[in-house]
Amino acid sequence: LWTKTRAALATTDELRDSTINVDVNNDVITLRGTVGSAAQKTKAVAVAKGIEGQKGIKDELKVAPADSITNT
């Protein structure tokens, strides 16, 4: 599950610049880290919910706009 979730998040265009850590415990996926917007947070949870075999999602993501030049 961990590998599937990491791969799915890494290949989602909207989430490439995000820092999302994935933990799996008893088939429950926990998402931690920082995303740039509420839309990215929603997308990350949706991607995780689509992982086959998961029994639940814990969303511990924080929304913090990136302080970078690409954020224009």
C-alpha cells in the first residue's frame, strides 16, 4: 500500500511540488506534510482513497503556500 500510494501521489501533476509523507498502519493510509493549497490537499486525499486495498485515510496535511519564485 505504501508503494502504491507514493507512486500515485508522485505521478499526480498537481502534487509534484508537495512534500507528502505516507505511513500505512493496518491498511490505513496516513498523509502528513505540506501542500501548497486546499485543492492540493483535497486531491492528495482523493488519490489515497483510490488506492486498492486501503481501509481508510488519515489526513494530517497542512496547507502552506510555497515561498518560491514558481508561486506567481
